[in-house]
Amino acid sequence: MSSEIAAGPVDQPQSAVERLHVAGLHAPADAILSVRDLNVRFNTENGVVHAVRGVDFDLMPGKTLGIVGESGSGKSVTSLAIMGLLPTTAEVTGSVRLKGRELLGLSDKAMCEFRGNELAMVFQDPLSSLTPVYTVGNQIIEALTIHNPAMSKQAKEAHAVELLAMVGIPSPKERLRAFPHEFSGGMRQRVMIAIAIANNPRVLIADEPTTALDVTIQAQVLEVLHTAQEETGAAVVMITHDLGVVAGMADDIMVMYAGRPVETGAVDDIYYNPRMPYTMGLLGAVPRVDVAEKSSLVPIEGMPPNLIHAPTGCSFAPRCPLATDACLEGEPALAPVPGPAAHRAACIKSGSLGGDVDVHDVFAAPPVPVSRFDAIPREERSTVLQLKDVRKHFPLTKGALLKRRIGTVKAVDGLSFDIREGECFSIVGESGSGKTTTLLEIMEFHKDQDGEVVIGGISNKQAADGKTRSAMRRELQMVFQDPTGALDPRFTVYEVLAEPLQNAGMNKADTKKRIMELMKLVGLQPDHVNRFPNQFSGGQRQRIGIARALAVNPKLVVLDEPVSALDVSVQAGVINLLDKLRAELGLSYLLVAHDLSVVRHISNRVAVMYLGKIVEIGEVDRVFDNPRHPYTRALLSAIPVPDPQLERTRERIILQGDLPSPLGTPKGCNFATRCPVFAALPAAKQEKCLTLEPPLEQVAPSPAAQTLAAEPLPAPDQRFACFFPDGEPDEDMLVVHESAGHHAP
Amino acid sequence: MTNLNAVDPAAVAQDAHLESADVVIGKNTIIFRRFMRNKTAVAGLAIFLALTVFSFVGGYFTEWDKQTIDPFNIGMPPSAEHYLGTSQAGIDLYAMTVEGTRISILIGLIVGLVSVLVAAVYGCTMAYFGGKVDKVMLFILEALIMMPALLVVAVATSGGGEGLRRDLPSWLLLIIVLLVFSWMGTARLIRSLSMSLMQRDFVKAAQYMGVPARRIVWRHLVPNIGSLLVLDITRGVTGAILAEVAFSFIGIGIKVPDVSLGVLIGGATSQVQTFPWMFWVPLTVMFLLTGSLAMMNDGLRDAFDPSSSSSGSAKKRTALKARVKGNAS
């Protein structure tokens, strides 16, 4: 157990092997994988980092263990240590037993017997985990050949086809001969899963398998993992930072912090009855897509401890609002808490915490900020940005010398919307739907753009000279997705923030004053201005990026996925900051995000884009609570909710296939090829979808509301583009997990 | 409403954390440490520095110089009077080696530094402007690459260019010719590197702020390819020294009365049997010179490369610590 690390010289005479042998005996005999006292150390410039400190768990056959934690908590290192994939420079101690056989200390060659056979892994990035020069068939057959040398060629091929069919790849026989680049990201991840389950593994480790994918594709891949587990009966270790993803899948959860498990237990206990403040904070930091009520998120302040120094007290104490002096005396061991037997937490106060304690009180979430614009009706506020029928078409040409135009990619196709003062407008959609192109079109601000962009009363049609352009630049600033990439690594914070100010012609003294103001505004220590970006954490870097955008006092800030690169707890802090700034400075935001929960939390209005067109637009609560377009419905249903009960029982629409290429968009409705409603329609009605393009229509007020009101109600702020919004989705695309009985207690 | 001037407690906590845990190590410190950890590279640096010092002060240790003929010692092996012997013409080899090393290092350093500078400016300009500018500049670059450098050197230093040769010492002429033909490869590398930098968000951010192009190239692009430039300088120095030796060896580089390592080696090849010291001494010096640079370059690459395993293994250190602890208890 982990307490033995600190035990020191007393245990010295007892050899590590003996100690582990004793520990191994405690493991339940039927566990397929049991890990005891796993420790991993790395060497860095600053000293030896103790990345994993005493991880213990037992995995029962056919069960799913979810390992959750922030980046740097040691989740991935644990999985790599089990697989024996850590670099030789790392020191791994402890015991990993697969069906009673010790895996640690085996040579690379001996490990190969297990890897891909009884132990298999699915990696995070599907784009780089397949070899580009071999066909996927080759790569699946390779996995089969290594562990079944006696298998005949035909048998292997037949099995490969079976596997591809199992992970839901259409026409598997033909696709066997396709190369990885001919597959989309989601499809490649399916192939990775097929390779992983090729030899009927007993344990399948999935390391953030859906983090790099779109929500709709994530839902598909999670579904495939689910089937794969059912087919092979493998135990799954699911590593993720997204509490929603594991809520519906896992049987047990292990929350890791600073290289140690801080809370373990059955999934329901962890979600409904957390006993460790860190777990509570994590749950409170995630915005919920299914909740309309506006409340601030819970930020966990500070950052994870430095694992170079052995912690003397509870490693979470510096960030814990409940910490007392007692917390600083010795690291608490993982101890059982009152309630279910398997539920354990590493907190001396676990007895007094539980489901009935409100996390907002514990973590002192800031009050919901109120903007001065909130009271003014939207129609009376002035417009800061207006797009009128903006199009961006890329010609697709063929031929080296004489370029023939063979088609057009309609990245953005006739977009119109406006943003009023003090409001946050979001654009959501899968990748490839044209969100980023829209942003670039706005930022480029060219005269010869197709369509009109009006920023603060300045139209792009008259932006000929540099003066108008720089006036426009002062109205509009941008915050980038990747806070690290957006800051020049060679600039100090002062230089980063001074650049826009100098450019606007501000003198030195004023620049200095303004920079100090900005630092305070975004919640950074003013005397940090002389530091370089690499000396800050991800959340702080994003704050610097926000400060830079605010430097010239813009009216509108364009946010391109501002929190998607951040950890959950840090993300909450940045979202709260954005909310506060919007209210206090009267800013407007144009937000592009794929995380609908974040969108729901922060925005006032939302537009759903599909293949360059807006399919539904309106007030955020109306669109999310009462989605009319089938695509919006599918998007919303694809988002996992951090609520195990709900997640297991709710009905989900799983879209078939990927986003079609915008090259050959159909004549009628763009969405018809994947539409769940379309699939269930009679042929006569399908004809209409295929030939006519649905216009954006106003939603009529509900009949009930109309009868109640004396005079005709104003139309609600919601428009959508679909002929059959009330159509029932196709049965095949609906999935309910509970019916499978897999997760029944 | 919350107070705008309140400092975020999260930031304060993080700050305290950063300060107490000394996690912040300057990048230069890290690079220096990593370089120093590579023993070969440090040895290379020491040899190179020693040779440079030798080439400047070595002349004071002997009364002979590269022109004075000693009629009593013609073609003599090393002796107390002539440390490294004399040539066929009776000139002191030690004096010639000192002079030759200096000229070779001079050529190497000037060509290495200036060609990288030219390449950096040229490459960044190509990458930033792109389009037509890029096409024309790339065409010039390709044309220069395809030009037979050997012939041009031969013509410039021996055949034509009478006026040039009268006005300039032969080593300066060689430097100019070498410069013209040495920067293209690096420029192309820098072009592609800057093109990928152009895609980075901080360049986009500067553009969206309306920062003018010249400022972006100078403030954002050039500093960010700094580590590549340092590596390329050492590589360029080696290349220039080798080129000088090669050209002088075949008789089209440095001309007598100027001496360089190449001239010495080239002149002695026919007499390896009779005057072996005339051949082996300059050859050894050349090996030391280029070899030390190569050793240094390897260490620099390790130091600059963030993915290198230069920080070492955790196993060795903890094992060592455990042993120390075991001994103590």
C-alpha cells in the first residue's frame, strides 16, 4: 500500500519482492488484473518526478473501471506502466498481475506475449496510431499473425472482416484494402478498437479514446467500445478527464490526483455521494448541458502539486477550501468511508462529506455576474457585428498545368446573423461544419469577400484604407484555442500585452499603466509581467491571451474554443472570468465551441451549423430545451451527462456515418444523408427533403401559450431549417443502454 | 459586483507555489546544463577554444615566421630550433601551422556566421511574403544551388578576375566566393521552418492586431528560429573549413604566400614518404578543428532538442540514492 513508501528504513530489511508477494496474496483470486503499489518515477531537469505513487486496484472480468483525473495526475502513466510501454529511463516498481502472472520486470520480448493478446490498448489520437503505408486489413492481420502464427491466411482475412463489421464499418470486405488516410478520425478509432480486440483480450485499456473526436462521433465510438466489450467479455480500463464519458460506461471509478488514487468506489457512490473535496470540485466544475439554471461553476483554485517533492500532508490541501492544520500532517491513506463497502476516500473529513453537502458552498463559487445590458430588451441594444449572406467557396481544381475546376467546396454558404451589445453568441457544430472558416472570414475583413460583414458600423465593403481597418481592429479582438501556441514563447508577458498597445500608438507610461490594469482584470499577479509564457500554467496562459485581446478595449471578442485545451477545474475558472468580464465591461462574445455544455452555460444565443449553413438559431435555452431540427436533437443527445442514472436510462440518437464532404452537397437538405427523421419518413415525404432546400423558419409560439395570452404573442427567438421537425427518429438510430441489461446492478 | 482590482486568489496560490518549488528554470540555463552534461561536447568546445587561442598567440613562441627561409635547415624533421621541422624551402612548419590555423578558423567563422545571417533574412522574407515574391526568390536560390561552385571558385581565384585578385588577399576572395555558395541550403530550411511558424497562433494574433509585416518577421519569426541558427552556425563553420581545405588542396583556393591548412596539406601530399611531418601535422590540426566542431554540434543538438533524453534516467539516480541511504543506515 502507498503508506509503505513513507515507511522508510523500518521496512528496509524486507525485500521488495517479499513485500509485493504478500500484497499479491491479498488480491481477490478472481481478479483479472490486479495492480499493487504501482510507483513510477521519471527524471527531469528539476529532479526526480514521482509520477505515480502507490496505485492499487483490482479489475474483475467483464467490468469497466474508469480512471478520472486532470492532466498530470498520472492516469496515462499508470496505463503505460501496465502495458510496459514506458521508456527505459523510467523507474517502475510495484506489482501488476494479469491472471496471477507478474508483468512488471518482464523483458520487452516477454511482454510482447501479452501485449495485443491478453492486454490491449486503444490510444487517444486515431490519426497517428495507424501506419499510413499499410492497408488497415494488413494492420489487423498483423495483430492476428503475431499471436496466432498457425492461423491460415483465409481464416485471418475472414476474421479481420468480422472484426471490421463488429466495429461498425460499412462494407468491411472492401474497406479491408483501404489505407488509413481513406478513413475519417472516427473510423480510424474504430479500426484501432478492431485491432485491440482482434485477439480477444482479457483487459482492454482505453486511454482517452474519444477526446480527439466530435461529440457525435464520440457517441458512436463509445457505442462501439460497448459492443466490443460485450462481444469479447473483456474488462475495460477507461481513462478520461471527462466525467460524462465514464458516467454511463463504468462500473467502478478511481479518481486520481497528484499520482495517487484519492477516491475509489462504485460509479453511483462517486457521482451521488462524493466523499473527497477534489471529487466534489471536479463534479461541480463541469457545466451541464441539460440544466438551464444559471449558476457559476466551481473553480478549483491553484494547481496540482509538484511531484518532485514528497508531499508532507494531503496533496490536495493547498487547493482545498476545507483544509485545516490536521490535513497537513501526513498524507491520508485511502480509507473506507461509511456506506457501501467498496467506497474509499483519502480524506480525513470524508465522514462529514457526502451527497447532501452543496459543492457551491464548499468551494465558494462566485455569484452570477449581472450585466447592465441584461435588463434592456435585445431589440433596443445596438448591433456590434452583422453578417449578411456571407459565403466562402473554395474552388477544387485538377490538373497540373491547365487547372480545371471540378467542383466547389462550400465551406460557408450564405450565413447571416447579428450580435448585439453585451450578448454572447455561439456557433456550434461538428468539425468541418464551417465554424472556423466563419471566424476567419470575419477576422480577415476583406473588401472582395462574398457577402457583407459589418463590425461596429464599419462595413467590409468600405474598408479600403488602413485607417478604417485599424479602427475595425480596435472593435474586434480574438482569443485563440491553444493558449500555448497563441503566445510567442520568446516574449515576456509585458511584451505580449504591450504589442497591441504600441501598435495603437500608446506612449510608454500609459502602456505600463494599462498593462497593470489588464493583469488585475484577468486575475493575474501584476508583478508577473516579466515572466515568460512557459512559466505559467495553461489556465493562466489563457488569461494572458484574454488580457491581450482586451488591451485595446474592443467591443466584441471572438473566442475560438477558448477552454477546450484546458483541464476541467481550470476551465471553470476561465469560464467564470469570461462571464464576469462580459458583465462588467459590457463585452459581446462570438464563441465557437464544440462543447455544448460550455455553450449552454455561457451564451445567450446559439447557432447550430451543418455543412456551411445554419440549421437552427435562437435563444440558447429555447434551442437546447426544445430543439426542432433533427441535427440539433442528435447533437444534444450525443453529449454524455455526468449523471450515471440518467446516462444509463436515457434514449440516445446515434447518427450514422461521418460528416459528408462539403464537396458534393445534396440538392435538397444537406442533412438528409444522416438524418434520423429522414430515415423513418415515407418515400413521398423523403422526396421533398431530397429536392427542396428547407429555409430557416420561425418557430410558432406553442398553442398552449397562445390560448392563454389575450393578444397574439411575439414569435419566440428560434428559427430552424427542416420540413419535418416533428418526425419520429428511426428506431435503428436510437440506443438505450439499460435495455441491454449490461449495467443493471 | 466583484471588485475589479482584486487579485485572483488562484493566481496568488499558484504564484506561491511556483516560487517555493523552484519549478521555473530559465530556458538558457536548461540548454547550458544539458550541453555541459554531454562530456564529448564540452571536450569539443575546449579543443576548439584551445586551437583558436593557439592560432593567435602561437606565433610568439617562435622567432620564425611563415616567410623567413632558414637556409641551414631545409627539409629538416622536428628539432629544438624548429618545433615541427621545416619545409622543402626551409620555412618553419610551426609558424606556418599557426598562420594556417588562423586563416582556416577565420574563414570558417566568417563564412559560417554571415551565410547563416543571409540565409535567415532571405528565408524569413520568402516565407512571410509568399506568393510571387517567394517564387522569384526561390528561383534565384535554386539557380545558385545548381551553379557549379567548383568552377566559379577556380575561375575567380586563378583564371579570370585579375583586378579582384590584385586588390584582395586570396583568403578574402575565397571567403566571398564561399559565402555566395553556402547559404542556400540553410535558407531553404529556414523558409520551411518559418512557414510553419507563420501558421502558429501568435503570428496570426499579431496580424489580427494589425502589426506590420516587417515587425512580425523581426520580432516573432527570427527569434523563434534562434536555436536552429546556432546549430547552423557551427555546422556552417565546419563546412567552410572543409571547403577551404578542399579547394586549397586542389590548388584553387588560398594562394601562396598566404598559408592555410589546405595549402599545407595539398603541398605535402606528394612528399608523404620523404617529409611525413609536413603532411601529418596540418592534417592532425584540421582533424582536431573539424572534429571538435562536430562534437560540439552533437551536444548543442541534444541541448536544444526538447525531446532528447538528455535529462537521464530515473533508475540510476534513485538506485544511487538508495545505496547512499543503505550505507548510512
